[in-house]
Amino acid sequence: MPDALTSRRVRSDTVTLAVREHSPAGPGRPTVVLVHGYPDQQDTWDTLVARLPLDAWHVVTYDVRGAGASDAPRRTTGYRTERLVDDLVAVLDAVLPKG
């Protein structure tokens, strides 16, 4: 499969997240979103992504707020669980096929 990596920036609340789609979305291709912990960043998944069937799955990774190429919130309250959930929802809204 040719390299189908797509990078984008996704807005969530007051931060912008760095998102990578390692394979395209499409019919019959389930979306798999890999979310790292702290203090990692999305490249922690690169070895696993290289082993996944990218021709069968729509694989997405992103840098959580305050990590990698994503923005950091100005206040520590910006790291509350609710904000992290909002970020995941924003990424899903951006990458899941519409319709």
C-alpha cells in the first residue's frame, strides 16, 4: 500500500491538536484511533502502526494536548479529563467518514 499519511490540525476548545491519518477512511474500513499517555506523543505508536493492516483499517493517531506538536492549555485546568474527552470527540468528528 502506498504511503497514505495525512497530517492535519484539529481545533478542540482553546487548543489545536496535531492529527495523523495513517491510512484513508472508506467503506468497510473500521477507524482505529490510538491515544497515547503522558509524557509520550503520537510517534510512540509508529512501530505498532507499521504492523497494522493499513489496507483494511483507517488508523489515526494524535498528540494529546500539551504533547508533541499539539498546543498546550494555558492553565492546568485545561488538562481535566473532560477536556481530554472533548479532544477525542473533536478528532473523531474530524476523521470519521460523514454519512
